[in-house]
Amino acid sequence: MPLRTIRLELARNAEFPEGSPARGYEFRAPLTGDGTLDHEGWRDVKDSCTVRRFWNGEPDEQGLLIHTRGKRWMFHYDHPGEVDDHDDPIFRFDRHHFVEGEYVSITEHDGEQRTFRVVSVR
């Protein structure tokens, strides 16, 4: 199953009227022909479905794209000795089409839901 690398950058909002290419996520995942996440394909390659969260002024975080038993997609980060409050749930991730120009909402560490734009799929 080939993996695609998807880059999400912070979309425009009140704090960043032009968005921010220095804040976002880059992750690897299998996609179907129409650009949606391939859940069946993910099962075979889940250990290779990595994510990097980059946020200007903060160290990058490395993790995995996971699918929970509650049928939710999340970015999961391993922080030994800490509660899993660093996981980032993704709103209706299974319904998104990962093509350039589309938008995705992610609930971040601070509990705020932010919108990100798909800037590349390769």
C-alpha cells in the first residue's frame, strides 16, 4: 500500500489573517483514489503512518496517525510519564478529501479547534 505525504498548514484566522506556513502538520497515510483515508489500507501500514507537528517557537513533535476503537482518527504523540492530553483528535477526518486547497479541523493540545489547509499531497 503506497503512502502519501500530506502537509497541512494553519488556515487564516483572527490571530493569523493570512494563515501560517510555520504552523501545521505533515503526515503519511494511505489514501483512496478520491483522496480519502483508506482505513483498510491503514491497518496494514499503521506503524509507517507518522506525523510531525511543527509550530513556530516550539519543538517539533513526532507521532503516529491512529484510529481508535471509537472510530475516531487522531494524531498520537508519545510523551513518557504524561497523560495522553497531547493527542490531537481530528473532526470527521474520515470524510475529508486530501487534495490541495481543502480544509481540515483539528482539536489541538490546548483544546482549541483550529482549521488547517491542505497545501500538498505527494
